[in-house]
Amino acid sequence: MTMKFTFLGTGSVKAAPVYGCDCPVCQRALANTDYRRHPACGVLEVNGMRLLIDAGYLNLEQKFPPGSLDAVLLTHFHMDHVQGLFPMRWGMGKTIPVFSPDDPAGCDDLFKYPGIFDFSQKTQPFETFVFQGLSITPVPLVHSKLTMGYVFELDGKRLAYLCDSGTLRRDVETYLQTHSIDLMILDCDQPPLENAPRNHNDLTRALQIFDQVKPSQLVLTHISHNLDDYFMRHPDCLPENLHIGYDNQTWSI
Ligand SMILES: [Zn+2]
Ligand SMILES: [Zn+2]
Ligand SMILES: [Zn+2]
């Protein structure tokens, strides 16, 4: 069986087009919507099961007709990762389980008025659980809010989704080194910076993680207009097997 991951979004909170920005990246995204980046999130499909990973994409209901989504898995409760749930919660029909870090604050009034979503499933660091045959291990990430990355395992293949995240904790790095990763999807918000940003990776730190963990393939997400501008000016800056993520792009392992 294969794990098929499709990006719904690959953008940071300042992804092209940034409102009012006249940089070449934002102008390109305005002229051609193929270059837009929606908030970072995606859908993982395994054997007919569909798992939404983060929910910052607006108009989720247009992507997922009733009954087409089996569960939602959240990395954390920042608005750009959950905002799509707000209008959808008032829907009708089957309850959709939401797995999320145990952050009592949640986001706005989502816990008070969950609607069709059930937020009772909490993910704990390194406590593996199984959802419809898919093994999922939460790994704690360094971010300004309680955040989990997730390692999915199926038939000996592993996909790691790590967003939003600054430098990896030592125990997470060790876990990823000792559990070979076939496909890693990693937060990289900024072009190379002198000092490592606290809550996200810049390209320098993302390259370091690629070297340290050695996944077979690494795809960057949570990309800002600054980073896209850097990619425009340095089209050959990435090593082999390290890729720029794009909305609607699919990866299978
Ligand atoms: Zn811009
Ligand atoms: Zn965040
Ligand atoms: Zn974010």
C-alpha cells in the first residue's frame, strides 16, 4: 500500500500574494494564481482513507464533500493551521474526529462550539497510535505554541510532517535518525538568515536538518514570499532530493 500526500497549501502567514506587497513574487502570484500559496496543510490518503493534516485552507468544504474526510490531524492551534474548521464546523452529518496536541487554549471558541468536530483525541509526544491501520507517532516541535509533528508509518515506509518548527529537539532528531524517513515535509519559512529564527526554519537550518536526518526526500513547506524571492534569484540552491513544495503537488511513497 502507498501513502499519498497532497499539499493543499505550502504557504506561511506571509505567503504570496501578501496584501499590498509589490515584490516580484507577490506580483507573479497576483498575475497567475498557480503561484499562490495557501496556508500550509495537506491531505494524506491511504487505502481509501483520507486524513486532513492541518486545516488552514479556507473553503475546505469545497475540497471535501460530506463523507470524504475520515479525520483531521492538527499540528497546533495557530489560526493559519485551523481557520478552515471555523465555517465547516456548522455542517451536518457524521462527526469528524480531530487529533490534536493537548493545548487547553485551542483556538478562539473551537472547543466551546466544536460543531461536527470531536476534539477529544489528544496526541502525546512519542505515544504512537493507530488510525485505520496507519501508525502515527507524534514528535514535539519547537514553536511558539504547543506543537506536534507526526511520523506516519505503513508497510515499513515512513513519512514525517514537521510544521511549524524551529530547530529540532535532540530527542526528535535522534528519533528521526533511528527511524529512517522516506519522505520528510519540513517547515522552511525564511531564506538564509544570520541567526536562526526561533519558531520556524530558515533555509540554512533546513539544510542542516536534511544533512543530519538524511531522509530519502525532503520537501519544504510553510514558504514565505521572502523565501520564494530567494528561490527566484537562486534557482539552483537546493541539493538533490531536496525540493520546493507547491500547492496541489502530490508525493507518494
Ligand atoms: Zn511580496
Ligand atoms: Zn504556528
Ligand atoms: Zn504556521
